[in-house]
Amino acid sequence: MEFSFSKHINEIKLLIVKPAEFWEEQKETENSDKLWLSYLLPIVLAVALSVFIGEFFRRTDFFIQYPLVKAFGKVVLFVLQYFVSVFFTTALMKTFGAEKKIDVARKLVVYSMTPMLLVALVTNLFQFLYILDILGMYSFYLFWVGAKKLLTFPNNKEQSYILITIVVNFFVFSFLNVFLSELLKAFY
């Protein structure tokens, strides 16, 4: 597992600016076992740091417990989102007649989460910019383009698969977000 900050930034730039070209490159890459550790986790930890800093300086009492718990909750949210989404993305492949490819599912989920994480990085630091959360919807487009490039479906089931998978993953994220925030309220 090798981490290079400049490689990471260039990969994110290519994904955001030229998604079709990025997904073409991803066709050639093989192993995605540690993708969540080498790509997703550094971004999630940066988001957690932004949550901590944003919550710490937003509070008048400057107690460290609540920002720490909230930052930990964000890490748990995004890591759970990754694993549950990979499960559903892979399971739905078989349902719609494609070959189950867990490597492809991992890539689709990890890279399509990037815009949402980048927006969260900014909006957790600066609460008044929450209107920018709408930019996280670009994740859906990235998933759409990636699925078209990386998967083949029989009988034009591709559009249905993509739409259903996006909806399922959106509801999973919504459920996890509500569940973890309620758990946080009960804990704190």
C-alpha cells in the first residue's frame, strides 16, 4: 500500500475534470483490494479533521469531546457506506445479468464517493457554505459514467442497473447518516 499525495491529487483532478478518460484508465488496473485504504481512507480522515476543526471552533465552550465524537461518526459513516455500497453494487450486478465483479464495484463506489467527500471537507469547515452540498450530486454522474465504461449488460439493462444502484446507495447513505446522528445524540 503506497500513498503519494501528488498522485492522489492528480487522480482526483482527472476523475473530476475528465471522468470518461479516468474510467478508461481504470479498465486496465487490476487489484482494488486495498483501494479503500490507499485512496478512500486518507480523504475520509481529512473530512474527519475538517469536522473536528469546524465543530471545535463553532462551539462556545471549546470542549473537545463533542467534536471528537462527531469526527469519529463521520469516519464510521463513510467507511460503512463504502462496504455496504460495495455489497449492494456487486449484488445488483448479478440481478441485472452482468458478471459479478467485486473489483469493479469497489472502483465504482470509491471513486464515485470522491465529490461527496470533497464537498464535505469544505462544508464541515465552513458551515455557511452548506449550499455547496448540492455539488456532491456529481457523484451520481461519476458512477453513471464509470458503470457504462466498466460493465457490460445484456438486453439493455445497463440504464436500469445504474439507476437502481444509485437509488439504493443513496438510501443506504441516508439511513446510515440518520442512524449514526441519532446514535450520536443518544451518546452525547
